[in-house]
Amino acid sequence: MYRYTDFDTAFLAERNRQFRAQVERRISGALTEDEFKPLRLMNGLYLQLHAYMLRVAIPYGTLSSAQMRQLALLAEKWDKGYGHFTTRQNIQYNWPKLTDVPDMLDALAEVGLHAIQTSGNTIRNVTADHFAGAAADEVADPRPVAELLRQWSTDHPEFQFLPRKFKIAVTGAPNDRAVIKAHDIGIEVVRRGDEIGYRILVGGGLGRTPMIGKEIAAFVPQADLLPYVEAVVSVWNLLGRRDNKYKARIKITVHEHGIDEIRRLVEDRFVETRAAFNGADLEIFDHIRAQFAPPAFRNAPDDVYDAAYATDPVFRAWADTNLTAHKVPGYAIAQISLKAHGETPGDASAEQMRVLADLAERFGHDELRISHEQNVVLPHVHRSDLPKMHKILKAHGLATANIGRISDIIACPGMDYCALATARSIPIAQKIATRFDELKTEADIGELKIKISGCINACGHHHVGHIGILGLDRGGVETYQITLGGDATQDAALGDRTGPGFSYEDIVPAIERIVGAYLEQRESPEETFLQAYRRLGMAPFKAALYDTADAQSEAA
């Protein structure tokens, strides 16, 4: 993984020194809150519903054990003992005191972490496939590309005051696990003969105007990637709407001008940016790639795994749901669920973070990943170590066997924390998970991805959930709209709205009725919810939602 150079260390120290002085001026009253706001946002500090919130970048979701332990330290020393992992592969601390934030940033810098550009109208934390470097279907590890983009975009003088925030995601495999079609720029590593290059998508995004990204280039050679991306952002920086923040994202620009015109403008601009780069980025890229060499995998028998799988049903259930094939024989990718039934999705205590760090150091070649689905991944675990690791996970409440299941819910913080939220998200996620655990139907239901947002900004990715839930305020009352059929993969699709929303009390029974309709009408246990929805359409699910609800209302 990437290690900071002397330049990186000095750069971060200077940034933190500047922000410490800005915080001192705010506390003294020399800066008003309005004057302080743009300065704090440049350093990932928000003013939320109850307190300040610090958002820390986890570049392309990759952490070492030392970095995870430092995140635990921040949670314990300066917050309330936990952190919240987000859909942007960040971690948020919801209760820091303003006076402590400079110390928190200095502590992060000690292990090569920061909060730069996790907010504001700039290029945000670049995200990537959480199986990067381990996935069996991978063309190439996407993290060197993400690191190159991170270095290029950090404090880029042209892109610090963009029309709106800008998000980039990179996948190294044809099976998209980074949701690249819902980003301002999505990058897929592709192969053309013996040459590695990149397919580029633009104009994706969720929020109040959700759109699926469009292909602007089928193949960009490695040597041209950075100047091409700079051309895209540069064109949007000039064309993007600044008169209306709701129409400022690049997806609106692409929609208004058309992908063909945007492509023409980008190609024209690319001629200039390519000449300006003159290949200078390639030397940097080679240096970066060298730091992402695979670990020293070991060759050992996995009969311990086979024995545990055959004799321990609890381990077998966890292995069936939480493990994914690794590109190296004898290894597995282990997903650690942060969605224990009834708990807050994405939260991890300081103790749990330290346990995960210890496991990564002992069993996982000192690597951890944070997924956009708000779980933790140990990408390189030898199968013979999995039974021992599972036993430790169980002892610390981290062995929930539900990856991809109905309780593995993505949820934003909602109205419990966020000043923008119009409804609660966390309690809905907790109630759904608890209810289906009580019903003991989770395994029978199989793969079903629920995503919940507490407002139209869609931080919970509800548009691309198999079942999406959007919380809104209707006349001072929380109302929850349901969408069906969304998909966050390479076959990305926006969900279809079912109809009128449901109250806080009625939303969980509504989800039960949808799932009941699926179980009744699926062709076989192997047909997933999404497959059944695509085959059947909306009608049977809408009937289950509203006809049953009307009948129950009349009976009452």
C-alpha cells in the first residue's frame, strides 16, 4: 500500500498547522462562523445537528493495522468511543470538540491519514473496489490509479472552487463493486489485447436528480488517463451551472448539452492538457504502482478450514455468506459485517477497530479495506486461518453472517445526526434487521440489498437498492417512499417508485409485504429478489403493498 514520502508528510504538517491557527482564530472570535465555514470544510469539518463532525478520508478504502488503531484512538480519546464508516469509504466522528480537532488531525498525520477534501466543492475522496488487489475477476488493481488521482486532485489550484462537489470511483474488474455508474466520473480498468487502459463514464449521480453515467470514452491508454480526466473536470468547471446548486453537478451538464457535445469539448480540451502533462505523471504512476505489489502469499494446506466447515454450522453459515473467492489459491476475501442485527449500520467501536487491526496484522498481511457498503474487508486471509479468525470475531460481536442479506443495510446517519436530514434512517434499518431476524427468514430470502436515505441527497444510495427507502418530511410527519429494482452493479439501474409513502410505524410492515410477495412468486429459491422483480415487474409488489394495506385499514 502507499507510503507517504517526505513531501507528503511536510505538506500535511503545513496544512494542519494552518488549520490549527484558523481554529484558534474562530475560538477567539477573530473569525465568525460564516468566515470559518469554508476553512473548516476544506479540512473535513462539518457543523451537524448536535455538534461538529469530522470526516476522515480513507483513500480508496485501504487501511493498515496501524492506521485502524489510530482511528480507534481518535474515537476513544476525542469522541464517544466509536466511529461511523460511510458509503464514501470515509470514517466520521460525530462528537469532536472544536478545540480538539487540530490534535485529531495531527494524530491522523502520524499514520498517513487526513481529512482534506472530504467536504466542499472540490474533488472528494477517490473510492475504489473494496476487493482491489484480491478479486479473482480483476483485470488490474485499481488502487494505483486511485492514488494517482488523489495526488493530482489534492489542492489542485483549478479545482478547489468547482460548481459543486465531484466524486470519482475506480474499479479494476468487469463486475463493478465500486458503483462507478453513479459517480461524476467512473473509471473501469480494461484490457485491449496486451494493453491496459480505462473506460471512462461521466454524469452519474444520485440525489434529487438521479442519473446513470454515460460512456464518454471506451478506451483511454494509461499514458493519457490523467490529462483526460483533467480535461473532463476542466470542461465541466467552465460549463457547470453556478446559478443553482441543485443543477450544478456534471450529470446536469451532460444532460443539458448531451454526451456527444461534452465528448467533443473534452477531446478539444484534452489536446491541451495532454501537451501540458507531457508524460510527467507516468514516472509518478510507476512509483505508485511499485508500492502496491501483492503481499508474500504463503502456500499451506487448508484442511483446517475444510474440517471446520464440515463440523461447525455457525462457521459454515458465516463462510457461505461472508467469504469471496480470492485470485490466489488457498486464500479468501473475508467481509466483516458491521450490521449486527439491531445495531447502527457502519458503526464500529474503538475496541472493535483494534480487534480488526489485530486480525489484519495476524492473519491478513496487514491490510484492511472499508467498503462503500459500510463493512470492513480483510482482503487476504489464508483459508487455514479462517476458523481461528472467526472465533475471535464472534467474541467481539463481529461475526454476523449476513453480507448481501436483508439485514446488511446501507443507511445514512439520518435525522439522528445530520442537519440536512428530513427523516430517521438508523432506527428504520435497525427495525428491519431485527424483524427479519425474529422471523428467521433471512437465509431463505437470500441476496436482497436494502438502502436507506434520510433525505433527498441520497447518501444511503437508496436509488440503487433492490429495495430503496427514502425518508421525507410531509407536513411535519416522517414519510418513507419505497423504490424497487435498483441495482448498483455493472448493470446499474435506478429503482422504480411504488407509489404513496408510508409512515414511520408502517414502513417495516410494508417491507414485510414486499418480501412476502417475492417469496410467494419466485420461480425457485435460486431466483433472487432482483431477478424476480425484473421478471415480474412492479404489479405484484404494488398489489401486496397497497391492496393489503387497504384491506387491513378497512378491517380495522
